[in-house]
Amino acid sequence: MKSGLTRELICMRVAREFHEGDYINLGIGLPTQVSNFIPENMEVVLHCENGMLGYGRIASTEEIDPELVNAGSEPVTLKPGASFFDSATGFAMIRGGHINVTVLGAFEVSEKGDLANWMRLEKGIGSVGGSMDLICGSKKVIVAMEHTTRDGHPRIVKKCAQPLTGLACVDLIVTDMAVIEVTPDGLVPKEVAPGLTAEEVQKLTEPKLIISPELKEMEL
Amino acid sequence: MPVALLGDGHIILRSVNKIYASPESAVADIPDGATIMVGGFGVTGVPFTLIKALARKGSQNLTIIANSGGGRLPDIDLSIVMKNGQVKKLITTYPVYTGRTTAFEERYLKGEIEMEMVPQGTFAERIRAGGAGIPAFYTPTGAGTKLAEGKEIRIFNGRPHVLEHALHADFALIKAHKADSMGNLIYHRAARNFNPIMATAAEITIAEVTEIVEKGQLDPEAIITPAIYVDRIVIGEKHEIRFD
């Protein structure tokens, strides 16, 4: 199989979806790494549900403050104009529709945009965290994930087998193979990773993809 | 002397002098069967000193309400209370982590501890509601998922909402940055998280702080938790925070 994007390139591609002035929440895992790929001159504000607006990239060893961490409990830096608040306020911002973009990781996404990202049935326990609040309050939900599981099974499926985080909540899927929009008609790939074809992406995607004439190769 | 009434009918005295000399004295009257909120998110804003004192005190059959049941710093976080077998039930949002097995998880999978999993925003709002005298509320969060099963659903603006009930506790163990002698609290950066809301939702709130100053020494405009919510203050020990 041809190799797709690295995790860093997935993050870089996600960051391209941001617009000047956006308030953005980055979920645990791959999404928190996106903070390292936002262009320095781009004015966006990162929100963290543990009570912070305006944090920056992941902190270097010398910069670590144990009381300044992101959703994944990784030490981060602070930008001018930042603010702190409690968790109830943090989630009121989310539920109240004040967050423009949420980026989440996933185990599975369905063709209808259903998301499963908090529990694997075979493990018997999971951690829901803030994901269910984020998907129902944010204006745009982006999933950043590997296109397949470690053993090569599609993560983009007809119907999620794992417990749901939310129904029809995902707007855009960014993987190592493609950028795919969830539309009322189905899944529409917008871009494929350099060197890959739509057919190759389809082979590792369970539902039928709708190939649009605008489909292009991702520019990195 | 004012008193506090715990869920099981226990009566606890509220001391007028809120400053306690030791963490042991601050938790000495936590009875078996108590419901306890514990602040913190990951390793930040966690009242490690009070958790260790609770483990030494050894109260049994506890219901713990905390964002996680410990596991990032298992020698000082709630893992020690879980390992001790002191906990009957955990109400939580984030009990397991990728790449490590927590003491809670081991006991839960053996059927030794009950768990109630709550979406984190609902968890925060249930605590806020508990402190604000709101018995229940509807939220869109979790509708259509496993976590809404068995709960009342009502449609608002064409969208399903889940009825969620307030959380209240007998004790809250919280971490703040500074207190004044009245019990007013300020926090440091992202260590605030669940601590200010938990302070409002318990009969007895015990705050672990790094410094206690005289009343009047904190700017009234800057106070995050007003003293009315705080019953006991104790100086916390310094802990090494590792990120691994």
C-alpha cells in the first residue's frame, strides 16, 4: 500500500481549515497537536474546556508550567490576551454555540457523519470526556484520524459498531489519505493525498464515496 | 455554632476559624459512606495533599465525584484511594487513559466499584446546578447515545434534550492557589477547572492552598470563589508534577 500523510501533515492540513477570528477547540490525541501547525500570523483563539482561551503551541521543556495544560494534559504556552475560567463556563461556551470549530479524534465515522470516539466495546470501559458536548455545540466539527485501523480496516464505515458520541455531527474528515466532506447526499472527497487516487481511497472506505469533478490532489 | 447536615444524617460542625493546622485535621470527620467531590483535571488543580490525607483516614464506602479516578500520578492522585478499596462508586467523565491501566479501571473491571459515566459538560453543569439550587435541567449533550439511555427526553426547538439531575456532595476537596483567612480563594491558570464549581456544591468544602493571607490582602475584584463556599483551608504540600 502507498503511504499517505504523516500525523504531522494531517495536523497541518487540519489547520488550513481555520479562519482568522475563529474560536477553536482541539480534542485529545492527534487534534491537540494541531496547535503546533497554526501559522504564527494567523489570529485564531484556542479554547480548552478545562478553562482557558488563548493558549498556543505545546510547551518546550524549559517552558513547562504544570498548571498550564491542554485537554490532553500536555503543557502548553500562553498567548497575549488569554483568559481563564472554570469548567462549567468552559462548557457553557461550547454548548452555547460560541466555538466555531472543533477538531476531534475518532475510532469510526459513518457515512451520515455519526461519530464514535469514546469507547471500544471490547475494552469494556471508555472515557467520554467533553466529546459529546463539543459535537452538539460547535458550529463545525472536523475529525482528524488515520484512515484505517492498525490492521487495515476502514474507520469510515456505513454504520458505527462502537458506542456513539453523537449522530450526524461530523462535517469534515481529514485522514492520512483524504479530506472528505459529509454532505446530506453522502461522503464527498475534496482532496486526496499526493500520489493516491480516489479509487485507492475508496478501497479502504466502507461506504460508497461520491466523486465530484472538483476532487483534487492535496497541496502541502 | 453553624452545622452542616450530611446526606446520611450525620451532623458536622462548621468551625468559625476556617484555617486548619493539618490536612489530617481537615478530613478527620469524613465518615464512611460520604459523597466527596474531588477537583482537578489530569494533574492540574488536584488536591493531592487532601487525597493523601483521605487515604490515611481510611473512610470506606465512599462515592467519589471527580473528572477522573486518578492514574496520571498514581502514587499521589485518587488511585491511592481506589487501591485502598475505599470507593463504592465513581461518578466521572475520564476514568481511563490510553497506554496505562488505572487502579480504578482494574477494580471496575473486576466489578468491585460502580461507575456512572457522564459527559464532561453535563458533569460540570450538574455540579454547578447542585451549588445553585437547580434540581435538574435539559441538555442536548448525549442525546441518542448510550449515556442518555433510561433518561427522560424532551424536544426543544426540534431537537432532543436529556434531563440531567444536579450533583451534590457531603464534602468537596479542592485545590486553589491562595486563600485569605475568611476563605476567599483565587486560582492559578488552568488549575482552576472544576474546583470553583465543586466548592459551591458540597456541605463542607475543604480547600488546599499554597498560601494563606490575612483578610483584606486579596483584591475583592479578583476573587473567584467567595468565602461563603469555603469551610476549611489547609496549606498543601508541594508535589512534583511529572508529565509522562
